[in-house]
Amino acid sequence: MASTGFELLQVSLPQLAAGALQTLSISALGIFFATVGGVLYGVLANLGKRPVNIALQVYLELFRAIPVLVWLYLVFFGLPIFFGLSIPSFWCAVLVLGLWGASEVGEVVRGALRSLPRGQREAGLSIGLSGWQLYGYVLLPQALKRMTPPTINLYTRIIKTSSLAVLIGVVEVIKAGQQIIERTYESVLIYGALLLFFFFVCYPLSAASRVLERRWAHT
Amino acid sequence: MSALIEFQGFNKFFGEQQVLEQIDLQVQAGEVVVILGPSGCGKSTLLRCLNGLEQAHSGSLRLDGKELLAPGTDWRQVRQRVGMVFQSYHLFGHMSVLDNLLLGPLKVQKRERGEAQAQAEALLARVGLLDKRDVFPRQLSGGQQQRIAIVRSLCMNPEVMLFDEVTAALDPEMVKEVLQVIQGLAREGMTLLIVTHEMAFARAVADRIVFMEAGRILEQNPPERFFTQPQSARAQQFLEKFSFVESLPKTLHKELS
Amino acid sequence: MSFDTAFMLSTLPAFLKAVGVTLQVGLLAIFTSLLVAVANAAILVFRTPYLWRLVKGYVELARNTPLLIQLFFVYFALPSLGVKISGFGAAIITMTFMGGAYLTEVLRAGVEAVPRAQLESGRSIGLSEGQLLRHVILPQASILSLPALFATFVFLLKETTVVSAVAVPEILYTTKNYIALYYKTYEMLAVLTLLCVLIFLPLSLLLRYLERRLQHGQYGV
């Protein structure tokens, strides 16, 4: 215990870095699937097909009603029992973050698409664009400004929520920190470092989201 | 000779309400048909059906002899042959003027960029907007945007153009610049279907006036006959509301030249 | 795969108690968060010298770090500084820390959404700043921020599941406990899912309704 906090941090850095890499991997994969799924959700929700809308509504409400941590346990314990599927807890976390994120990003995309003037759709159709071309060249690019700030904000939520993965046994940054605490009892220092780690990842994103929102508010 | 466009016993409903009732209308190639009628009479819906933006319920609609209401109709093909211009222009706000014009030719028709761009620039020059090639729609006036929207449709090399109240959203001083472009197309012999409230323009440009009310076609006549001796009482009433037309120059042609 | 219904029924009293704990933690945290938020929002709105920077810093820190680590810090790290706190206490402190920050933002945004012309016309008839706040700003701000306030309440209530990590016997902790003790995994997961749907789904639907109502209300009235 004679060693200073700084020395301790230096010694533990590789272990924390390895954990951080896991945390960032879960977050990045979750964000990737949330974005791809969210755009798909948003486009599907805009087709105006009743059965599709009902299915999306059920999907959304399930992820809004059941907390993410509960979903983590449902998938972690449930998949092996109900489907005989045993997937590593890392991928359980990615799966849940991706599905939950997709419903939230999807609502953002849906709202942004709906805010576009109806005529944009008709003008695109009238020059013979296909459905994919219509969304790819005309509608989504115009919805981009409106959906980017809230989506970046959701990314910070996904990153913060990725911390819950430790509770289903993923050896990520918190677990790495706890292992160091078991050796050194430096809990204030380590948990302080963990808070700072997430802060330095999330704060720039939230700040960027705010700046973009203000800049694009009137366009 | 069979007509280029042929509506027959054509019906369309919005929910319970019938908005088009037993429409019979033939348009020959090269003909300029102006559709007149009070607001809500179904004239815009008629154009939109021809572009596949609305679906009909029954009857027949042929383009060049081919039935469009049959299941398997490729509307993307039809829309390349039938261009449409809207009241509020609907240019794509995130694209420059040139990109607006090239989207269809490059992505839908898969044409070569050099050739498509040359055509787009020639058409821009024709409507007097070549210098606006690289600006964005929001930097343009309404009249300029509408002329670009017309060029956007023309770049697809359509056989027919549909104009749906294209001057209704414009400030009065910009109406003329848009109508001139349409009149130029009419002179070239393009097939045009025009919905408008500009009576003087209708009279000057039309080969035939179609008068609609409450989803029905009440009469079809050459413009001089329609404006001087309307057949139906409804058309007479309609024209009386626009009686100030009398005080306008006899033809728009004179005013413009 | 058979479903042990008798076992499920036998756990009912424990789960009823767990629901009580969930609501207790959630509602208490919402209440204390609101107290923190009102004070902070007032500091932000009036730009109290120095203090408002402190509040800004707190809001950013609380909003950009995970609840779980905040919770671990309070529960595991503070004792080594000589502050011993129960799981329940840590849960309330942490959720207030986080919830207070979120609600501060909601209230501040609500006040800023009141049109400036309202303040000017209030001053023009001679209202003091305090009267302005009480009679003009707060009534409008509270309506404007109602959907976001309610959304944050629901969010906080759902976040109570996280405090299961420090052994607060709410619904998730109780579920995990039974799974560990009796291996009745799927019965317990079914109960947990059912409870979530029963507690949170109506709130979520009510929230949607409220958002839609107030959105239209703004334009209609």
C-alpha cells in the first residue's frame, strides 16, 4: 500500500486496457447493429403497412417495458433453456444492446422520415426511382440532419449500458477493475478511474450531439 | 389511330367517397389537353392516377394501347415515359440543381454521365437557368425552382408531361416565366396534360379543354368554343367566376411575345 | 420441459414484497431527484455565480457515466473512505445522483422553452422576478416539460433493476436469488418478464399517450 496511486495505475494499466477494449468492442458492435437495425426499422415503419407497424409496435414496447438488464438475464439464462443455444456472454450483451438500440434508433429514424414533406416521396417516385433508390438517394439523406443528434445521444446510452455486461460475467473494464481491487484494495482509485474512462468516451459524443442539434435546428 | 392515353369507365374512391366517376378521356400524341374545374373536382387525382401515385379501383387506363391497371404493371417504366410536375416543385433539398436533374437519368435510366449532363445543361440553358447549375434549391426563387422541376422531368425524355397546378404556389410575377416554358413544350408538339387555374393560359395553349366537376367530365371542347359557348350550366357558372378573364389580352401568346 | 406452477405460486409472496421494494426505491429516488433537480434548475436559470458552473459539471458527470459504476463507487469505494452505506442507501444516493442530473436538464429545458416574449410582457406589467417565476414561467414550463418529466420518471423506475447488483431485494435480485437457490430458471424468468410487463408496460403506454396529447395540445389551444 506504500505505492502511490499513480504507480498502481501504471501497473494495472494493461489489464484495464484489455478490459476497456472489451467494453468498447461490445459498445461498437451494439452501436453498429443498433444503427443498421434502426434504419431498417425506421424505413419499415414508414411504409404504412398495418401488419408491419403492429409488429414493430410490439417489438418497441417490449424493449421499452422490459429493462435492458432484465433482457440481458433473459437472453443469458433463457437462450440455453428455451432454444438450447449457448452463446458467450459477450455476444449476449451485443445482441441485447443491438436489439434494444435498434428499437430506439428506429424510433428516431421513423420520426425524422415522417417529418419530411410528402412531396419528396412523390417527386422521387415520379422520376421512376425504386423503393430502395427513393430511400437511399432522397429520403434518408434528407432525414440525416434531423436524426443524427439524437442518434449520437443514443450511442452514449448504449456505451453506458454496455457496463451492465459485467453482471452476466463478461470480463470487460469493470471486471478488470474489480480484479485489480481484489489485489490492491484501491477501490476509490479504480472506480474513480472507471468513471473517468466512461466520461471521456461519452462526454465528447454528448457535446457533439448538442452542437449539431443547435447548428441544424433551423435547416 | 388509337389514342396515346385512354381512360375508359375509370373510377377512383377515397374511402367511401368517389372522387373519379366513369371517366372517359382520350389524348392523342402531340395533343395539349387542359383540365379545368373547381377545387376538389378530381382533376389533380386524375393526373396522379396516370403517374401511379394514386391507385384506381376499376375501369381501364391505357398508355399506348397497354393496360396500366393490370396487375404486373411496371410503374417505374411508366413514370419514365410520363413526367410529372407538382404544385410545390418538390426539388430534392439536399442536392444541387444539377444533381437533382441527373438523379433519374443516372440511377433509373443508367445513362452515361457525360451525355446526361450535356442534355441537362442544354435544357437548363433553354429555361434560362444554366448559371444556377451548382446552387441548391433553397437559394432559388419559386419560379426558378419550378422551371428546374420541369427540366428534371424533361431529362427523363418522357413522351407525356403532366402539370399539376404548377403555378398555384407562385408569386404572380413568377407565373409567366413558368408558363412560357410550358408553352414552348406545347409548340414543339409534346403531349401535355395540364391542370391549371390560369384561364388565359389555358385558352392560349390548349388544343382541347376538359371540364370536370365532382369527379365527372362534363364537357370536352376546343378552347374557343368552351370559353365562348360553354355547353353545361356548371361550366357557365365556373367561367363566370373567372369573368375577369375577358379583360385580359385575347391570347397569352400576344402578351408574351 | 415442464412448468412448475406450484413453485411459481409459492414464490408469489416474495415477489409481491420485491415489487414493493422496486416501487419504494423508484418512487423515493424520483422524489429526492426532483428535490435536487428543482434546486439545480433554479441555479441554472438564474445563473447563480460560480454555483451554476458546479451544477453544469455535476450534470455532465452524472449523465455521461454509467449508473452501475456510480453505484459501485458509492457502495464499494466510499466505505474505504470511512463511509459505510447499506445497499438500499447506496441505491437511493446513486439514483438520486443520476436522476437529479437528468431531471435538472428536463426542468431547465422546460423553462427555456417558455417564449422570451412571455418574460418581457411579464416584466412590462411590473412583475418582480419572483412573481414572474411563480405566475408566468413555472406554470408554462411545467406543462411544457411534463412529457419529458414523466419519461424520466419511468426511466428511473426501470433503472431500479440495476440496484439488484448491490443486493437490494427488488424484482430482479429476487429472481436471481430463486434461480441460484432452486434452479427453477424458466419459471422465474417467466415471473420476472410478467412483472415487468405488468408494471412498466402500462406506464410506457401512458407516456406515449401523454406525449401525443401534449404535442397536439400545444398547437390546438
